[in-house]
Amino acid sequence: MSSKLSVVIVCHNSEDYILRNVNSIIDTAPEIVLIDDGSTDNTLFVLKNLADSYNHIRVLVNKYREGEAVSRNRAIISLNSEFIAIQRDCDTSRADRFQLQMEEMEKGFDLVGCHVVKTNPSGQTIGYVTYPPKEPQDLYACIVQNMTEPVLDQTILFNRQTVLKMGGFNSAYMLPTFDLVGRMLSKGIGVSNIQECLVSSMAKYMCKSELKDREENARIITAQFIRRNHQDPRLEASHFLQDCFTEYPYN
């Protein structure tokens, strides 16, 4: 395991589950960076206790709630690690997650994700997310055909310098990793998904307005991705992924 890896966890009102999260990676992450994102409960107190107990845990604090994208960008700028892994505050990782992802990175990729096990707040398994594909053509199809994330946000491990040069995460979107990966694929930067469930991800409730915003973000990101990758105005068969036109029979 590279000592140049930092695991970044953005925490907001996480006092009920952050200990379970950190305990899942305490022996496998060379450095853990906990960012308190304007919590209003006892989360910051818990994070400070963790930092006092372990030498490889750091705590950064946002005075106000800034969100995942801004918090991650601050970590990217302030850390010196070669690689950064993201973990949500309510999730846990399999013991071999970072080792397997680093091995995949060594094959020439700059960002690696994986599949996830979906759990309820009690930690019980309620399903699996196994769609994120591995091959580049399937990653493209995932965006263009389905408007879905080609890499799951809570599973990513990436080269810090590469993402820094890409401008980091766009805070204008509720789906910052979707946008980042789309920009990386457009530039031919290597992206991959390990076809195993290495992260246990707790399902979070979203209201109708949040779901609507996510769907709208997905449409915008997909449209931008298509524009970036189809600049040539000529019509070519390769632009059409299925036969969309049929002629209505008439006498």
C-alpha cells in the first residue's frame, strides 16, 4: 500500500455513524483526512477525539457548510498525497479496497471506482449496485444511452495532480463525480471500475426536489459530454447507437 494515499471523508452531522466508517479503514488507510462540513451536532467533537487517538488522522474544519465538491477541492489543494480516495461519511470500505484500487491504478488509470453493497442505516444489506462498467466504450455508453454515472461517486480513488489539472470537482452540480469523469473521458484520461463490491454504501433519503435536481444535473452533464465528443457536424452512422427511425407503412 502506497504511503502517498490519503482517504478524504467529508462529514456533516455524522456523529451516529462516523466511528463505524473510520474503523473500517483505520488499519488500511495510510492517512485519513476528516473534514467537518459545518456540522451542528457533536460530529466535530468525535472527529477531534479520533485525531487525538490516531497519528494518521487529520481534521479539517469548514466554518460553514460548503458541500462535498468544495470540501474535496480544498483537500486536493491542501494535501501533498499523490493519490486521494473518497469515502462518504456514512459508508464503509472492504479491507482490501485501497490495495485493489491502487493495483488497478498501476495499469495506467488516473481514476478507479468499484461496485457497492447498498445497506440500510442499521448496516443490513438491501441490495447491490453492480452496473458501473470497466471498458471505455461501456463507460461512454453509460453516459450517452442511460445518463448515469460511469463511476459511483462514493467509490473513487484518483491521481491528485490529474484532478487538480482538471480543475477539480464542479460545485455547481449535485453530481460532481459524474461531471469530473465525463471531462476526464473527453480528454482520453484512463478511468476504470473494479468489478467487485468494495464499498458498503448506506442509502440516504432524498426528497422529490433533490431527486429532480439530480435528474436535471444528469441531463446537463450528459449534454455537455456529447457536445465535447461530437464536435464534427457531419452525420455519421457511428453517432447513432440504435436504429431510431422506421417508416410507417401506407398504401
